Amino acid sequence: MSECIFCKIVRREIPADIVYEDEISLAFRDINPQAPTHILVIPKEHIPSLVDADPVKHEALLGHLLLVARRVADLEGITDSGFRIVINNGKDAGQAVDHLHVHVLGGREMGWPPG
Ligand code: 5GP
Ligand code: ZN
């Protein structure tokens, strides 16, 4: 059984504040939010990072994650004010959890470029 913390959240072995679920994805609140809304959208399948996604097998899955992110923004009421989608990939980007996840951030104005 995988030791990955996000796989454990998928299996309900550790708690999370889940805001959306379907057969291939799960969305839950980040434990250390960086904005009033900070939700992580993940595939239920363990894919370590974006670069590990298969260009053929995972094409529809990656599109699905983005559409779920958009849906989550709607559920949170931040579609009109705007929101940011982030996928950290690898060391320099600060990826800390090796299970592909899409950050959905909103509820405040954000700076650019990101740090
Ligand atoms: P990364 O830096 O890998 O892109 O983002 C990982 C995110 O996962 C961080 O924002 C961190 O706060 C969040 N996180 C880490 N462990 C947990 C956890 O056990 N539960 C939840 N809900 N979020 C977590
Ligand atoms: Zn995992």
C-alpha cells in the first residue's frame, strides 16, 4: 500500500476537508492555506508529478483536473473575482508532495511574478 499522503487521503486513511469528488479525482482544502480559498485537486491515481503523466494515457485525465479546478472555483464563489491555478513540478518549483496536484487559489489579489 502506498505511503503517499495524498493516496492516504484518497483511501480515507487520513482526514481531509473534501469539497468535491468523482470517480477519477478528489478536491480538498490545503492544510496550510496561502489564500482564503486554497484547494488541491488530485487524480485518484498516483502520478508523482506532471512530468510523469503519460502523453497518451493521461491526456483526458489532465483535462479533467483543470475542469474540476474550474468547478471548484465556482463552488467557492471565486469565479468572478478571479483565481489562480498552480502546478508545482520538481525541486526548483518547491514541489513538496510527490502526487500530482493542482492548486486552486483565490479570495484575494495576487502578485505577479510568483515567488
Ligand atoms: P506543493 O508544494 O507540493 O505544490 O504543495 C503541497 C501542498 O500540500 C502544500 O500546500 C501543503 O500545505 C499541502 N499538504 C501537505 N500535506 C497535507 C495534508 O496532509 N493534508 C492537506 N490537506 N494538505 C497537505
Ligand atoms: Zn499518491
